[in-house]
Amino acid sequence: MLIPSEDAEASRDSAALEPGQRIDIPLDLDSSDSASYTLAPQNPRPQNSPSQALKPASEAVEVDTAPEPVVSINITEEEFQVRSGDSLGKLFKRAGLSPRDTHDVTQLKKAKKSLIKIMPGELITIRKDDDGKFMGLTYEVSKTEYLTVSRVDGELTEEMHKRPVELVQEFAHATITTNFWNAAVGAGMTPKQIMSLAGIFGWDVDFALDIRKGDQFSVLYEKKYVDGQAVGNGNILAASFTNQGERFDAVRYTDGEYYSSEGRSMRKAFLRSPVDFTRVSSNFNPRRLHPVTGKVRPHNGVDYVAPVGTPIKAAGNGRVVASAYGKLNGNYVFIKHNDTYTTKYLHLSKRRVKKGQYVKQGQIIGTLGATGRVTGAHLHYEFIVNGVHRNPRTVKLPKSEPIKASEKEKFLAMAKPLIAQLEQQTQVRMASAQ
């Protein structure tokens, strides 16, 4: 304890001392020795805490700021193939995982939707740590998408990834010798493409009635590639169909609809045929000899022969004005499209619409059958204009709507080179076939 040898005076002049300023305080007033101190900054501190404003410089505290060591986790992957009868739970059990792991994964929305329908032959890659704890998986949802499940901070997360798809233009051409379907298959087209092509021209060509030997078609379409491997087909970009010497062209626009080379919609008010790829057993004939009664009786429609259960489509938008069963007509559906047009569908095996229901063009309204007074399964189809029966094959249908005026110039600029490319490749293909 030091007792000053003379009167000491305390100073309250805080401005005289600055934080961080070094001051010399003699330990012995009669000695030249002194201790050096540093005035620490007076940061706010809790009330009643001991003051540490003065600290000897030789006793400065060092703080360890080195980062904590990162603990690395070794993750291993193993690929499992889905077996016949496998569920996700069975596959997880085979992988050494618990029912709890299965439950946690199926709580993820995308994972549940994808993994609930795994099929034999598919592959699932499972990731685990050194202790065998489930850390995630990878599942090929399709050739262009895959799902990943990962454990992050102890929680499972999921993400759907898309692989970059390259679109390449492909060309197909065929001349019909037996029927449209076989010709298209021979040209390398898939069933889905064949149906799409028939749908594009279905308002102008009756594929059950109008197809003839020598008819031709050409198609420009997209083919999808992932990492250099073909994974499927995209949209039909342009197509032409020559039927009985009359050529029809169609080009796909940015709105997803198809238009003629002049810019008129391929989608018209009525389909030429309400059923796909069938044969006709009896055409429109006002003086036909009835096959059952043997009497001359007008045949006011067209009979389409196809297997029982073949879907029947509404020829156009309209309201169902009749849906019932009769002794002669069997199951039948009548559709009133407007004040001018009505269509009738007879001898259905089943009806799928009710009276008063509004239907859209192409909607399935029933299935082909052999109900009522018939000699075999077929659809009897009638087309009525202003109360008069007309031949569905030859009746003039309302013209289609043109593309919007504001889009026409842009459409023509896109359509012309596509049609030119289609014609050029058709000529090359036909020349090489000779």
C-alpha cells in the first residue's frame, strides 16, 4: 500500500485522459522507476461491473481467432435396380435403410409423387455416411429430368433437375400404298406423331374415308437429344398432305396452333370424321337397300366400322340435345352446334354425355358398339344442315378463321422458309427413291 508523502489532488477532468493513451505512474516518488499503463476504451458495460480501464501493457490479453476444424463426412454411393414387386420400402430395406428413412422420404412432395410409381429395371442411387446413415438419393424421373434428395443440416431436402435438351430438325416422307398408318410407321414416325399428324389435317381429310393409294405426306419435326442421345420427339413444325391430288399445308405458330401457308387456321368448326382410322361399310345414299328389312330406305349418314369400344368424338362444339336408348338406334347422342348444324351418333355401346351438357370439338361422347337394329358393330353418323341431311364427306363446312392481322406478317416470315424447306427435302427424298 502506497501512502503519498505530500498532499494528492484528484482530477475530474476526463478530457485530460484519452482511451489508448499511455501514461507513466511512478511507483516510488523518490525513485526514477515507473510503470507504464494503457488507458482502455470505456465501452458500455453492465452496471456494477468492476472497472478495468487501466491495464498493464505487459498483461495484454490475446484472443484465439483460429476457425474451428471442419469435420469431413465420407459419403458413399450405391446403385440399386428396382425389381419386380418392389416398393420404395422394399428397396430401402435391401439397401440397409430403416422404415423411418422410407417415411421421411415419402413426406417430401416431389419425392412421394415420383417414387411411389417406381418400375422394374429403373435405377436409384442411394447415399450413406460411414455410419450407414441415409444421406440422400438420385432417381431418374425421365430421360430429361432427375430427382435428388439430400440431407442438409439434419433435414431432408429435394430438388428436381432438368437436363439441357437439344432440339434438332428431322424429316419424314411417305407415299401411301396400303393405308396411312403403315406408311407413317414405315417413314419412322411414332404412334403419337401419327395421331398428331392426323389431328392437324383432320378438318380437311377424312382418314377413314378419303385416303387413297398414291397419297403422300411430308413432315418436319423436332427430335430431342440429351448428351448426344435421342430421347424423344418434339412438335411437328410443318407438314404437307396430298390427298386425291389436293395438297394441304400446315405450319405451327408460336401460339401452338397450326395454320395453312396463307395463315388460315387448320382448326375448323367440324371434324370430317368423328372416329379415327376406321373403314366405311356404308356411305351416304338416299336410295340404299336396307340390309335388315330389304326395303329401299334412305341412308342419311355414313357407317364407320371399328372394334367395339372405339372412342367416338364430337365433330364440333355444341349442346347435347339427346342422349338415350332406342329400339332402332340403340344408344344414341344428338348434338346441336348452332341454329344451322346438328350431328347424330347412333348404335353406341356406351354414352359418356348427358342431355343438356355442353361438349367441345374432339371430346369423347361415347364408344362404338352394336346396339339397336344392326348387323354388326359400327357407328352411324349423320350431318344435318338447316334440317336437311347432307353427306358428311362432301358437305361444305364453314371456313376457318384467319390468324390475327397483327400476327400475319410475322407468321408468313416464319412459314415461307419452312414450307420451302419441306418442299426441297420432299423432292430430294422422292428423287433418291427412284
